[in-house]
Amino acid sequence: MGDSDGLRQRKTNGKLNIITISEEGKKLDQKLDQHESYEFGGPFGVLAIMTGFPLLMYYLWICLWFYDGQLVHPTSVEDIQPFLGRMWAHVREDASPNLYAWKVYSGNIFFQLFLAWVLPGFMQEGLPVPSLGYKTLMYNCNALVSLYATMGTAAVLHYYEIFRLTEIIDNYGHLMSVAMIWGFGVSFGMYFIAIATGTQMRMSGNFIYDVFMGASLNPRIGPVDLKMWAEVRIPWVIVFFLAVSGACKQYETLGYVTPNMAFMCLATWFYINACAKGEECIPQTWDMYHEKWGFMVIFWNFAGVPFSYVYSVVYMASHDPSKYKFSTPTYVILYTTLCTAYYIWDTAMAQKSHFKMQTQGVYTFRKTFPQLPGNTVKNPTYVQTAHGNRLLTSGWWGWSRKPNYVADWIMSLTWGLVIGAATPIPYFYSVFFITVLVHRCGRDFERCAVKYGKDWERYCKVVPYKFIPYIY
């Protein structure tokens, strides 16, 4: 197959820098591409997640918007039914999937897909995919130009009052419901499409579990890799514009933007810009070459991330600033913590991805704003595995096996700290996120132990700490 269909056959040219998968490694990859055991509590566990998480999202939003950020509950056994009735009334009246929300949310989906399809970008080769016979996929990385096209379009629409950005936060509940419907619809739709086209892989045979984990690995529409598109263009664009919407709301009602809301605008811009400017690093990740595109990823990208990560913005947009006002030194500490964590996260991710590119013979990297010092390890050290892959042991990755996770979680914590003790709900992101990271870390280490065997044990001796050096 040639480049025209998005696939490229790996060619070896005798250089030592290019990795070659051994026969033993191919056998292990084949084993890892088979369903062997259930995760997440199996079918009943994933069913509980698929039903429980949307209900939790509604509950936390209701508590923030209507009950001053307090975790409300029935006051007695007799109050259970009336309590549920009150909760349902809030959803029915303020979170109905109305036509306006469908136009706004769906309009963004199709606009982002259009931009990804037509705009020029940086062509990046992914890692060899075992299920494709170790061919590689090509990715058109145009998220950065798409982001700035989106920001420019939003500014024009807001300025000429065609679409006021304040409408995003004002219609939060309605948009969240539409996002959930999109998440469920795409998840089930992709499952049936994979079955119909025979592109399913690593299946368990249990319907609901396979919908949750996904059936297809690399679904595409034309030149657009849907999994990578949804990971960057949907959740973080919405998260950023929710923060901007909150800032616009404050400016219209107060005449100024609080340092707390400005913090969230900066924090969300850090994230979306990092994902866009470093999009060429994403094809080297576990998400792209191994994780299937199912409910676990789809619902999270379409609804979970955008509507459960910025509860602090929801609270600030609906409450007086006196409830979350800090001293100047506190703001300095908060902003410094965010910027420091961002620097470590950004450079750690870049170091790992650049190292993987180097093993493919790529030494010239894309230059997008901002390029931070230390984003590439010079003369990197690594553990050479019998599988053929190499495990980086220098830079941030010489200090711990998951330095990016630590920095990422600290950033998530600041998204809650920005409102102090006014309400516990914005801390949901950091509490949930650390649970996800620990679970994901366990999955990753278990897979690596199978894939690399004694080489993994050797690597763990060189890099003994999972997260925080000298602690854990």
C-alpha cells in the first residue's frame, strides 16, 4: 500500500537509529492484540460506568447552578421521591436537548471536521501498528491552524453579535445533554460500522463491553483520523471556549474579569494550544496505536471532558466574586504552580515523542509556538529491549516512569484550587483524574511487563519511581 490510502510500509535503511521489531516481539504483539481478560469490572462494570457517569454529570451541574455548589441530598427516606422529582425538573427545564443546543454543538462538530479535512498541516508518520502488519499511518496535523481559525471565527461572530460567546455558559445544561447524546450515538454507531465493515479487532464477544472498549482501532473519514481528531478538536476546544464564555459573562455583568476566571482562560489555553502545537506527537502515543475507539474514549471526548473538567468556571459564572477572592500572594503562587506544572508536562511529553521519532530516523522536529527549552533530550539513554523497542531513561523520564502524569494532575488540582473552599465540586476533576491515571498506569505497566519481560524489570531498576522521585 502507498501513501494515498494513509498507510506506509516501514522501510529499513541499515541505520542503527531505526527500530526493528524482533520475531519474539511480533509474537508478543500478537498476544497483546487478543482479548484475554475483562477490565473495568467486566460487562457489569462498564454498564455501571455508562449509566452512572452521565447521571453524576447532571447531579454535579445541578448542585453548582441551583444549590450554591452544595452537594444536596434527600433529607429523609420520605424525601427520596420528591428529591428525584426536583432533580428531574432541573434536567427537564434547564438541560433539555433543545434545537438551539443541537445547532450550536453540532455546528462546532461539523466545523471542526471541515477544518480538519481541508486545512493544510504537518504530515506525521505514526508508529508501526502490529494489527496493520507493522505499516504506519500518516496523520495530517493541522490542529493548530484549525484552533486559530476557530478562535478567529468565534471572535467575529461575537463582535458582530451573530453568536455571543456568553451563550455557551448560559446554555451549559442544554449543550451537555446534546453532547451526551452525541457521545452515545457515535459510540454505538462506530461499533455497528466496524462490525458491518469487518474492521473489528480484539473483541470479547460481549456486546455492551465491546461497545465500551470499542471495535475499531483507526477509523477514518477521508484524510481525517477520527480518533485523533476527537481527542484534540472536540473536548479541549469546548473546554477553552467555556472558560472564555465565563470570562465574557463576568465582563458583561461585573465590568471586569476576575483573576480566577483569567486563570482558567490561561489554563485551558495552555492545554488546547499544547495539544494543537504538539499534535505531531500524538501518533506516537498508546491511544493512537493500541487503544480502540469506543465509548470509553468517545463519550469522554464528546461530553465527559468538556462538561466535567471546568466546574470552577460554572461556579464562577453564577456566583459573586467575593466567594472566591484571594490575596495577591495566593494568586502568584497559584499562577506559578500552573506554569511550572505546565512546563514539566509539555517538555516531558515532547521528550518522549521526540525520542520515539528519533528511533524512526526523524531528527528535525516541527517548530510551533511555544517551543520550550528542554523539549528534546540530547544523546538520550535508554534500555534496548529484545522486542525491538527502546525505553527512554533520561530527561524527565530518568526521574520517574510517568513524569507527565504528575504534572498533568497538578494542573488539574489548580483548576479546583482556583475557587478555594467555596465548593468541593470543581475538585471532581483532580479526584477523578488521579483515579484514571493510577488505573491507566497499572494497565500500562502490566502490558509492558508482558511485552518486555526481563527488559522491563531492568528498566524498572534504572527508573525505580513510578510518579514522584524518591517518594513513589
